[in-house]
Amino acid sequence: MSWTPKEPIVSVRDVHKRFGAVEVLKGVSFDVMKGEVICIIGPSGSGKSTLLRCINALVPIEQGSILVEGQEVHDPALDKLALRRKVGMVFQQYNLFPHKTALQNVMMAPLHVLKQDKAEVEARARRLIKKVRLEGKEDAYPGELSGGQQQRVAIARSLAMSPDVMLFDEVTAALDPETVKEVLVTIRELAAEGMTCLLVTHEMGFARELADHIYFTDRGVIVEHGPPAEFFANAKDPRTRQFLSQIL
Amino acid sequence: MIRQSRTDLPVLGPLPPVLSYGGLSSAARREGLQLRPIHGAVLFLGLVLACGVAEAQTEPGQPGIVATILKWTPLLASGFALNIAISFIAMAIGTAAGFLLGIGQISLVKPLRKSAWFVTQFFRNSPWLVLLFYCMLLLPFEIVVGRTVIPLPDWIKATIGLALPVMANVSELVRGAIQSIPYGQWESAESLAFTRRQTLWMIILPQCIRRMTPPWMNLYAILTVATPLASIVGVNEAMTLTQDALAAEGRNELLVPMYFYLLAWFFIYCYPIARATQALERRTAVK
């Protein structure tokens, strides 16, 4: 592979996506460098979640190109296993496997997809559960955990595949205000360790504090972007200003 | 097929029973559908009453109704054992075949999906008795494989005939259960690089088992009470033997108590199954 860490780890170029008659993405382009934290904000229905799913090849695109570590995501010959090892994703609804314990949730993919050694996988899974501050909850089923705890298990589950990029799709949107914090702490730690993170979020304070770059999307296009200080202080586009005035 | 319901929204639970009209509250609904001990008591009261009425009609010098019924009980029991055997085997065959058919119904290969759907609908919507006759008439009385001859007695043919509608119903159970699993489960499994087959076997189907068990047990109870259909095609099960016993006795007043007695056998067998199904349903119900 020709990709070097000096090039963008994720490169999105002129991506178009439509669901039936609705064009959700109308030519989106941006780059993410290794270790960067990118926040994508914008009103509902502006295509944020779809954009993340395109990067992970969960949703096919009609036009444009998405490169992850130099590899075209929407190449029909793509090794999806290789892509998904590199790109982890955490969902708004956690989507833990309810019939498996927290530990089993974390262990499943490395064990059955990567076919790694069980003892090693278990040791790593226990470390990850500790890392997301859920020590002692290894044998709890998702139904026995709070939303925030489930979401942290979901983060650990993604990390178990040792991804290079993490996608967070409104991961705090379904949580109680008190539990939002514990999930954000986990993400903050990940970012501090140098994990490349793409977050779709409504947590403006968090975006301001953590993001290296903020993208504001509306109706399928990136309306405005910039480093947080600049973005929040002097947004130029009227749509951005209207959105920020409603949220802040 | 599964991918139609793409949504990030949480699945909405049923509305709490606060409506003042437009339907029964969930508690009232549950009460109405439940099989309770009182139903058994009514049945046995009916049996006792029927015996009493018959006893009164008995001509002097003939043995009593209860004594006559008890005389035939060992024969009826042997027939009933065949009913149970038929129900077990038909359920086993139907479940195995229906499971495969149900998986076929969610296949990504269109011809496979369409044919699985067709087979399911065909057998699900055909009268059980018609299927039974088909099997009796179309299946050979023995199968020759090389030099070995496998005989196909009537009761085996009847069992296969009953297994067909069970298969179709299990197929629908499997398809419905798989499609009731939230789309997010498929999505997160895919994002973790599970293949479709792995997702189905390791993530989706294990969650389906719990949902499918109560209706599956219900189906078994329905199958069991349908096994007397085999009497029409001449299988010596409990119903046929009851008719034989009545013919041998030649006493009209025995008719009602004997059939009531047979009904009681089925009730005693199916009642625990129904109760267990209800208990399981309560445990797996959406809170």
C-alpha cells in the first residue's frame, strides 16, 4: 500500500448519495489527517449519519470517492474485512448484542472475525472494559446496564478490532444528561491517545473543546468549516449562524 | 427484505392501556386469552354430567358407563400414545424443514427467496386434511433404496402429511422473528466485519429463539389436537379406536361420554403446554 501517515487517513471527495428521490449528500469533500478529531454538526436530515456510514461502506455511494488509508472504500473489489478492521463505528442506539455479556460483546468480533487466540482476546477485552471504566461489569448483559454503560461497552467493542479511525454517530443523543459525561470522558481519552475520531454530534461544548476541525453540514453539503475557535466565534454563513444561535 | 426498515429511531413500545375506548386494555386482553384451571373444571364437569345422563339411559342388566369406559381405557391409551408419537415426529420434521425454509425466505438470492415464500404460502394456506390425503395417496407404501426396502406404514405417511403445514408455519415464525430484530443489530455486526452468515447464526438467530419459543409451543399444541385427523385416513390412533370401541359396544348412550373422555385426554396433555407457553410469553413480553 502506498499510503503514508503524511497523507490524509480519510479522504472524502465529491460524494453524492441519494435514497430514492432524495439526494442526501450533494458533493461532500473533506480530509482527515491521522490523529485528528473532526466534528460534524448540522441540523437533522443534513446527511451527517449517512456520511459516516459511507466511510464505513455500510451505505454505498453513487458518485465520488472515499479513501481510507489510500484505499478506495467503494471499489467493488475492496476487502471489506480489511476496511472494517481499520474503521470502527459506534452507534446512537449502542446496538450491543443483547444475548451476550459485556465481555462477550467485546470479544466476539476479534474471536470470530479475526480468528485471534481466545486467551489473548479475553485479556485484551478485559483491558478495554477497564479502560472504559466498566470493571466489574464484564458479566453483565446489556439489558442490565445503563445507556451510558452500554455505550461505553460499544466503544470497547469497536476498539477490540484495533481500528485506526473511529466513527461516532451521535453516540450521546440517546443518553440521559448525567450519563453523557461518562461517554464523553471515554472519547476524550481516546482522542488524547491520538486516535483519529470522526464525530457526528450535538454536543457543542464538547466539539469546541476537543475538535481540531468542525464541519457544518446542511441539506447535503458542507456549508462551512474551520477550527472550533474560529468557527464558533465568527461563523460567516447565515445558515450556520442561525443553527448556532438556536443551539448555543 | 430486511433492509427496508432502516432507522436510527428507538423501537417504540406498545402504548400503555390508557385509552378509554377502541380496544381492551392489555390486562383484559391477556385474561381473555388465557387458559385457566376453571376451563378444565368445566370440561370435567361436562364429562361427569355426560356420564350421569348416560348412566340414566343405560338399560338394566348392562354394565355401568364408568366401568365400560375404564374397560376400553388401555386400548385408548395405546391409541393416544400413537397420537403423541405422530405429534412429536411431525413437529420434529416440520421444525427442521420449516427452519430451513424460513432462512430461505430472507435469502438475498431472489429465486431462492421467492420459491421459499411460495412453498411456505402454499402449505400454510392448504387445508390440513387435504395435505393429509395427498400424502396418503401420493406416497408409496414402501421405498426401495438399492436392495433395502423401507416400508412406509400409514401412520408415517400421516405424520409426513401433518409435518407439511407445521413446516410452513415454522417457516413464517422464523422469517417473522428474524425480521423483528432491530436493523441496528445487522448494522453493528456488519461494521464489526461479521459476514452475513456469521451475523445470522451468531447474532440474529440466537435472539430469535426466545421470541419464537412461545408461538412454536402453541403450534405444537395445535398440531397435537389435529392428530385425530389421521383417523379419517385409517390410522389406528385414539380417535379411530374410540370409534371401534363404540362400534363394538353398540350402545348409543355411550357416544357422548366416550368422546368427552377422549377430549379430556387431549386437554390433560395440552393444558400444561398452554400454561408453560403463557408463562414464557409473560417472561419475554415487552415491558
